Amino acid sequence: MGPRPYLKGNLMQVPIIDLKAQYAGIKDEIISAISDLCESQIFTLGPAVAEFEEKIASYCSCKYAIGVSSGSDALLVSLMALDIKPEDEVITTPFTFFATAGAVSRLSAKPVFVDVDPETYNIDPAKIEEKITKKTRAIIPVHLFGQLAQMRPITEIASRYKLTVIEDAAQSIGATQDGKSCGSFGLLGCFSFYPTKNLGGFGDGGLVTTNRKSLAEKIRILRDHGQNPRYFYTVIGGNFRLDAIQAAVLSVKLKYLDKWNEKRRQNAAVYNAAFANSPIKLPKVEANNVPVYHQYTVAVPKRDRLQKYLADNGIGSAVFYPKPLHLQNCFSQLGYKPGDLPVAESLCQKVLSLPVYPELSAEQIEYVAKTVLNFYT
């Protein structure tokens, strides 16, 4: 028997994610799907995309699913479909990936940031209402790290003020709340198939879900430059099409998604048990949620020193996110200053994400947990 593939010399290697390990288990199916696509020579939209859209709509418990070019473009085209205009305001979280607020600014609208819950790191519903003005058009809650934001109070607030809810579910495909799938709570749901996501493609890809037929039809037109029929343009859209090769790969992977998500939950449970009664603050899962642990994110003292220590011992980790959006230079014109959103600002100094991908061996997980604990002894 040769050396374990995750050993380098005498040092165990545990990357933050290992896409090669996932690919090895489904390689033949992927190659077959790509080969069939090559034989068809239909690479833009077409049958492969239509088939995937049908499967993923069913998986997300939505009537319609529209494949698009990325999670970022899913957000952008959703806002375009709602006719968000300059000076409109859209409420969202400062503790997330840039694309959420970036899509709002791309349309010259104004992102309005609401601080997050200190336990779940998702937008705090109790702080939303005070940020609503006459210019507010929509709320974009982000289901961060694989757990849904609390949608009942968010949708109740939106209904009271006649606002639209767009779910940013880029990190949470397969997660549920009160038995209901993410992406099915709001008027629109946005997903990402970036390769590192729980359901990741072989490049960029995204999806918009909705139960409203008119919106689905509008987004299909917008994703293809606004033409309907071909070469006749009803609106100004963009090139937001999902490549057929991505759809073919995603259709294969979708069959395994629930199994992979369950393995992520099992891995997280091992960490939770190991880190009990330690200085490490565990990810809190709210009682009505079933998460999918896109990231296993802890809050820790001496975060930067711990991250270096892990790297020195062959363990990958990541900081999501080192600086909140309201303090980023590109949003300086919004006028936020340090101290305005203290929970998000504090989390940026403490959070660290550890490897949690499904292909981790028990030995690797144990090694990560012991190494983290050794740092604090």
C-alpha cells in the first residue's frame, strides 16, 4: 500500500477544499455527460440547460428556474427584472461576499446595510425596519455559510411595507427552514454554481428561482440580451446565459447533492463535539433550520495567529470576510464609518472557516480538530 494521498512527508495535508477528491468519485459520469454534449455541439442554452432547469426547479420546490452565467449575474438580472432604478434603496447585509451589494450598485441603486445577528451571522430581522425609507424597494437576505436567515420576520416586514424579497442563496443550496427550501421564500431566489460551492460546476454558473411566471419569462429574455424573438429587442438585457457544459456537469452532480450535504453536517458534528468546552465559538444553528455547511465557520481568539499555525501544520483555512462591505473603499460614498455596524465589524476580526467538505477522511477531521485545540493549550 502506498502513502496516504493526504500526507506530504510526515505532515498531513488538509486543504480548505479538495475538488479533485469529489471529481474522482464521479469522473466517468462527468466525462460521459461532456462527451454527449460535444457530440451535440449545442453549447449555448439548449436541451442540456432546459433539462437542468427542470431538475433544479423541482429540487428547490419552485415552479421556475432560470440558468444564468453566475451567482453575481443572478442577483443583477433579478434586480433588473424588478426595474430597480438609480436612487432606489435595497436593504442587505454587510457581512457577505461583495456580489450582493455590488449588484445593487451596478444599477446605480443604493445598498443599505443592516447589522447581523451575533450568533448566526445572518442579517438581523429586528434591525431591518428602522432602515426602511420611502426609497426602499427590496430586501436581500443572504443565507450565509449554508444556513437560512430567519425568513418569517423578514417576509412579514416586506409585506407590511410592500417590498420585494430576493434571497441570496448562493451558499445554501439544499438548506431548509421549517421544512421549506431556500430560494422558495422570496419572490426570487439567487444561486451560485461557482466550483467551490456545495453544488459547483466546471466554471461560473448561477440560477434564479421564482414561482411567478411573468418574472421567469422576463428573466429568460433579459439573460439573452433582451431579445424576443431573436434579433428583436423588447428590453435591454445582457449576456447572462448558462453554458450548456455547466448544465450537463451540474445535472450529474445534483444527484449527489443531498448525500454530500449530509456528510458536511456529519463533519460539522465531529468538530462541534471536539470543540465543546473550548475557547472556540461554534456555529449556531437555529432550531427551525437544517443547514448545509458551505463553510464551517468559528469565532476564535487570536484568529490570525491560529490561521498561521494551521498553515504551518498543513491545514487550509479561510477568513470569510476580513472587512465588512460598509467599510469597503468602493462604498465610501455611502458615508458609513467604523462603529456603525459593530457586530459585523467584530466578526471580521474573529471568524475562521475550517475544512468541512464531504470527502474529508475521519483522520483528517481529527487532525484539524486536534491541531486547533493544541494551539490553545
